[in-house]
Amino acid sequence: MIGKKLRSISTRKKLGLFLICVFLPAFGIVVLSSLEQRSRQIEDEKNNAVLLVQSLAAQQEQVAIATRQMLGALALLPEVRQLDANACNDLFRELQHRYSFYSLIAAATPSGDFVAASRPLNPGINIANQKDIRDANRTLEFSPGEYMLGRVSNSHVISYALPVLDANNSLTAFMTAGFKLDEFSRFIGKVKLPEGFSFTIVDHAGVRLYRTPEHAATPAGEAISEDDLRQMSGNRVEGIVDRAGSDGVHRIYAFKQLRMRDDTAPYMYMLVGIPKDQIIQKANFKMLMNLSLLGIATVISFLLVGILGYLSFVKPIARLTSAVQRLGGGDLTTRTSLPHTPDDLGQLAKSFDDMASLLEKRSSEQIMAEQELLEAYDGLEVRIAERTAELAATNEYLENIFESSPDVIAIVDEHGRFIKWNTVAAELLGYSFEEMRGKSAFELYPDKNRLDEMLTDLRRDGSVKNYVIDMAKKHGGVATFEISTSLLKDSAGNGIGSVSVARDLSAVKKANEELQKEVELRRSMEASLWESEAASHANEEKYRNLYQEFQALLDAIPDILVLLSPDLKAVWANRAYAARAGKENEPSSLVGHLCYKELHGREEPCEGCPAPDAFNSGEPGTAVISTAEGEIMEVRSVPIKDGNGTVTRLINLARNITKTRKAEEQLQCANSEMAQVFASIPSFLIGLTAEGKIMRWNNTAEKTFAIGNNSAMGKTLHQCGIQWDWERISETISICGTGAKPAKLHNCRFLRNDGKEGFLEITFSPLNGAVNNPPGILLLGSDVTERRILEGQLVQAQKLESIGQLAAGIAHEINTPAQYVGDNARFLHEACIGLERIHDLQDRLLDRLRSENLAQDLVQEIEEVSAEIDFEYLREEAPKAVLQSIDGIERISRIVRAMKEFSHPGTDSKINIDLNKAIENTITVAKNEWKYVAEMVTDFDPNLPPVPCLPAEINQVILNMIINASHAIDDVVKKNGSEQKGTITITTRTRDNIAEIGIGDTGTGIPENIRLRIFDPFFTTKEVGKGTGQGLAISHSVVVDKHGGTITFDSEAGKGTVFFVRLPLDCDGEGSGAETVGRN
């Protein structure tokens, strides 16, 4: 049943059903992939929120660390230990003036009464019940508080407390500081959260400390819901919560707990919220775009299948059916006009044409036998005169046809050399006929592959219709033509050349000139006909071939061509005219009939037709008219006058320009859509010609550089006045233009609209030249200023984290030598008192010796005092004490100096540094990290030359490597339960203009399954709170991206790892994009 229905429907519908079956699975795949993409989009946004809350939490942790260090330093001062109120007041006021983000810095007794403060105190204030005081009193450690309204500062604060202990570890006082919660507004203002994001800080009890953006439903000082607090509490240090906020907006929240230690409860929570609708809208928009593109592709495919199906199946079958009907009606001259291709239709058409040719040949042989007897008696002179008159008339209107044709017409011989070339061709292509005569037509076609395709089709089918190809102009450039070409054959069927008509050209005057020469040839042939009757038969055959040649020429013109009488009746018509009238193989039957009636079925001339006006005025006319069938025709009428100037005939040339008009409309629509696409691109897009002039400038470019489209188009970048790094821009444009390869420019400085300096990331892509796409360069870029600021903040947070970890160790290293320096100083003070007593007695002895000459009692007293103070011991130990003091001071100076050089601010450009000294300073700074678990072994190249680099960032790389090595060794020590230390070995070498740093450890080694990921941002195998996963990622970026070096490693599980940092000794390596390599 289904088979019968399928056989009953048309071929076009079958093709449509086939396309539907093909596109339905594609539609399903697009929908499923879009849903999957939306899920990935949500997961990516969750990860971004976690990264952002981690960065913000790192900043808060630095506040707590800095507060602990400040209070710890104050707790060591004698003024604080002795509770000197006046000295403490002055000190605390100076500190608060310097660090205005603290609301109060104070010292209190163990009972909670204030002793000194940075602000005037109200009497009777006691802080013993504050959470931070209670916790500090209980744990004898630094403790955070909770949200409160400061009783002294009257500000919204969170307080911190540190116990002050004496030598017996007994509590003597409390140091406390209140941090202003308003400072978060200043910090968040620098971070610039994305639109729609929210940021909230909650204390341990669930009281909202801070929230941005502000909202009436989420004020500071109020508690969040118990359910929200319960979801953030527990063992999870960080996580994701999907819920509606108090402001009614549904968000995906990323939270992070802040703890003083891993074994304590959180004292603060931080949350970053992303609107869920915003994420889903982005994903839905992408899915809609994919479905729209699929729909457009489906429509185009249906149209292409319809057109190709019509041309490949429907139209050939219709021609074959029509030919069978005409042959059955007795027309033996009928042919299918189909190419004899190897497929079924081509072979069927060939069989039919062979059969029709055989029948026609047999009929013609019989007719010719009868006519030969009659022709022997006909008057040769009469026939020649008639033929000559016919040829003269034919030549007359053919010449007018060539003059009125807007197309290029050319004839070549069997070798492809030009023998005819009309005036329109010369005007459009710039070559005169004299230049082209005898030259190969193949030289005009720059696209040889396209030419080969056309010639293949021509040899196979005998003709080519509407073939689009480019032809070169004399003075440069190319022009696109639609060419129809037919092979010319003699009576024996041998090819003698071809005739071509190229559409969209203006006239065929040059062909008429050639036709005139052919007429003269005919006249010379006519003279020879009079010489003998035998010669006349030969000349007659030539005239027949010549007539067939011009008939084929006119029939090859795809436009409608007709010769009209003054009453608009057809005198002669080409095959296109006959096909339009439905009589393609019977053009002679249209002679004497009204053109508008045969073509359009009208009873009166077509409205707007230029033919009547051309007859009346005697001047050519052109008009564009619309037919009842919805087609658009371009009609040109050219009058033919006799010797008296009277119009006797009219050549009418009509061309169907419906497709051209639709193509123009589609092109305009496509240009409009393309303009919208360019306008919606979030990155700025600038197109430059080969001469450097701007040919494209989108909306983002207008916003980025504050230069309008009209002001920029046609100018060079220099003329636009863009203030950016011209040296790097010009160099990159030169590299892209000469190398014809894309180039990328990172961190290009430019002046933003607000007058501040910004950074751009630009991709330069070469444009390959084509007919409608001239060569040039495309600049696609974006303003990455905010991203670089955020990256800098993240790097600074990571660096501050590292410094914070080292701060306690550095304090310990400084405290030990400072202690015995103080002890020795007190010893020297006491010794000096004793020496002063001896000095006084010596003065008295001298006075008495001078006055009374008595010395025995004084000598005895001096001896007693000397014995009392152990003068000999003083003489022996005092120098040692001084030397120890000097040594301690030198150690303090060395540590402080190393820390100062390590933390020196970075520079924007590379400078030559002593790499060995920089590594020594970093080893000293990091000593507290490695000295308890490892021995440090160094092997520096004494001949290592100065290395060009960014000192602060290379110091950070070495520090990261040392800390990682100490952590790896610590894992081994803990695992084995051994007190034996590991070894960290650092070497420097010079190899082939490269400075190589080797940092090895005897730790656990890097597992095989993670070696390809160790340089990924935020990837870490350390426990929570011990690492952020940024150390190796930042090190890789610094070494590879900023110094053009490499960072590689050798690792063996269970034995250790050696990292190799290689830096070029010249400055040409920046941005070389060297690869990171891990070897087993």
C-alpha cells in the first residue's frame, strides 16, 4: 500500500521526504547537545563562583593574619607587657592613624577592663563577655569575634583578640583590634563583581556582616535563615548551594568557611551568588541559535534539492516525454536536446536520438532523391539571387542584433583561437578585437581549474549553459560572467569551433563587424557561383553551413530575441523566444503572430514595453517590466531603418532578471544580517585593507576607542588617533602581513576612554584576496584590563599567602638572636657599673697619692672591689659577649635584608640580576619552611653571568619550588615516622646561552596519573588549607609566558623529583610559548 502511494507521488515530493528523514535525527542531536551544553555552562559558572569566593576568602584570611601579626608584635613590646597606659595610647593612636581600617586598637586587663586604646574611652566599659575575649582566655591563642556595634568607635566591626603571656605562660593582658566591616565595600569596589552577582559575609552565629549589592531584605546585622546556616556548616570547607535568596532572586551560591585552624569551628562564612536565570538564558540563546542555523540549512537544502531535482530528473524526463509525443506525431526532426551522459536518462536520450536520426535520414534520402531531379532544371541564377537576398537580409538584422545585444559574443576556431569578438567585449574587458584575434581564449580565464571543468562539460555535452566563471581584464582585475557556449560543427559533424555568449554585458557590436566581413566573403563566394554550375553546388553547401553557424549563434543566446514588424508581429525569432511561447522546436510557426499574445497571452501590448515608443521615435529604448507570472524582464528595443530613415523592423531583446533581482535582495539581506552579527560580537573587530585603511569597524570598536564608524572608515589606524603601543602593533601587523599567518598580541597597553591605561589582547589574521574580498588584515580583540587586574589580585593573594606562612618562622628566627642580644646587653650594663666603681676608686687613689702620698689602704680597697666584681672574669667574658651580640645582630640583619630583597616590588621590564644571590635570599626567607624536615645543599655555578628577568616573579618561582619540595619531604617523614631529614638540592648551570636552575628533593615523587595536570591552575593534591593549587601554575606562567623559558621535571615515585627552570640569557625569548615537559 505504501509502495503504491510512493509511486503515485512526484519525484520532487520523494526528494522532500528523503530530506525530512535525514534532518530529523540532526534536529534531535542539536537539541540534545544544546541541553548538554547548558549543563556544562552551569557547571562552569559554579566553578567560576568557587574560584571567586576562594580569592575573596584569601583576602580576608590575609586581614586576619596581618591582624594577628600586628597584635603579636605589640604583645612583645615592653610598654604593653608593663601596661604603660600613656605609652600604649600614643602607640595605638599612631597605628590606627596609619591603618584606618581598624576601628579600635586597645589593651585590656585579664578581667576585661581597658588599659589603653587608640580612641578616648568611656568609663566603665568591660569587654570580658565578648566572644573573642572569651575564646582567647580559654585557648590562650589568637581568636576572632563576632558582629558587633563598637561601644567605643560606634562602627560595625568584627573584633580580634590575642592574649599577652608572661615568661611563665600566665595571662597578663589582652590585645584587641576591631576591623571595620565598611572596608569590604572598598575592596569589592576594586574587584568589580560581574553584573547580577552578590557577595555576602556571615559570622559564626549566622549574623550577616556585609552584603553587596545592598537590599532592604538583606541588611547587615541580621541573622540569615537557620536552613541556610545549616547548609554551610559541617565538615565541608567550601561548596555549592542552589536556592532563592532573601531578595527573591534565585542564585547558585558558592560558599567557603574561614577557620583559624583546621580543628576549630568556622568563625566566618563567605558567599558568592550567580543569578541562575542569567546562566540559563545564555544557554537557551545558544540552543536557539543552533536550531535557527539548522532550520536555515534545512530550507536551503530543500531549495537545492528542488532545483537540482528539477534540473537532473524532472526537466529531462519532461523533455524526453515531449520528444516522444512529437515523434509520434510525425515530426522526424525532433530530438530530446538532452546530453548523452552515462546514466540511465542519458542513455535513453541517446537511444531515442539515434532512432529519430535514423528515421529522419531515411526520409531525407528519399526526399533528396526526388529533389535532385527538380533542382537540375531549376534556374541557377534565380536561386543564387534569392539566396543572396536572403543572406543580405539576414546579415542586416544579424548586424543589428549584435549591436543591440548587451552580452559579450565571441567565436573561436577548433584550436580555441578567437575569430570573432564584439564591441561590448572590448569595452568590458579592455581588449580590442585586433589584440585578441588569433589569441587563445584560454588566456582570459585566471581560474584554470574552473576552465578545465567548463571544457570537460563542453566536450562531453556539446554545449554549456549559464556557466559562471571569471575573466581577466586588460588593465587589471577580473569580471564575472555567465557563459553559454555551443560547439560548431560542419555538415560532416566535425567540430570547427564554438560560439560563446557571456551574460550581463552591454552589446554585440564587435560581432556585427565580423558579420559584415562574412557578408563580404559571401559576396565573393556569390561571384564565384556564376562561373560554373558545379561550383554553385559547393558554394551552396558553404552558405548553408554559414547560415547554420549564425542560426546556432543566435539560438545559443539565452535571452529572448525577436525581429518585429511595425504591428509587433514576429518576423524571425530565436529558440529562446520559441521556448517561451511553448514551441521550442517550431520557431517558424511563430512568424506573423503578435509577440505579446504568443508570449503572455495578452490582447494588447505589455504595459511599459519600449517597442511601440521605439517604432514611433526611431530611438532605442529599454524598460523593466513585470509579467503576469511574477517574472521581471529587462526589455531593449532597437529600431532598424531603411535608406530613407523609416523604421521597418524592430529588434526586441528580453532578458529574465528575476533571479538577479532576488539575488540582489538576498545579498542585501545577507549584508544586513552580517552587519548585525559584527555589531553583536563582544570583541572589537577592525578590518584593514592591504594599504592599511579601515574597511570594517564594529560597535565594540566604537565603544572601546570612542571613535565612531563614520569617523574611522577609510582612514588608517594612525589617522584615527588611537593611543596604544604603536611599536608592538606595527611590528605584529608587519609579521602577519609578510608571514601570512595569524599572530597574537598579549597585554598591549592603550589609553581607555576614562583616561586610564588599559590592556588589550588582539589577534591579527591575514585575509586572502578574492574578487569581492580584497587582501588585508583582520584585528579581533578585547579589553582585558579587568581580567589582568583580577589575575594580579589573585597572584598577589597567593604571594601574600606564601609570605603569611613564612611570617611566623621569620618572627621566630628574629626573636632567638634578639633574645640573647638583649641578655648580653644587660650583662654588659651590669659590668659597666662595676667598672665605673673601680674607676671612681682609682680617681680617689690618685688624688690621695698626689696629696698625702698614702696608697696602701686604697690599694687594698681596689683589690677588694675587684674581687667583688670578679674583674678578671669581666675582662675574659666581656669581649665574648660583644662578639655574640655582633653575631646576633648580623643574623638579624641578614634575615631582614633577605626578606626585603625577596619582597621588593616587581618591575615591568627585565633587568639583569645575580641569580645565585637571589636564590640564596629566597633560601634564607623560606628557612622556617624547610629547616625542620630537610637539609639544604647548594651547588651554584660561580661563572653564571647576569640573567635578564623579572626579579620579584623569579623569586616567587624559586619560593614555590622550595615550599613544594619541603612539603613533599615532610610527607615522607610523616609516613615513615622517622626523625631523619630529607635533602633539598639547588644547582645553577650555564648551558647553550641558557641559565638552568635545578631544584631537587627526596620526597614522594609525582604520581604517573597526575603528571600532565600539575601545571593546571587550582590543581593540588595537598590537604585543605595547605595549598591553593596556584604555585606551579603561576610558576609556569612566569617562566614560559613572561620569560620565554621552559620548566620541566624528572620524577620517580618514592624517590623524589627534580624541577628544571631554564631561562634564556638574552631578551628575545619572551612569549616564545615554550612547551612544558614531564619525563618519567
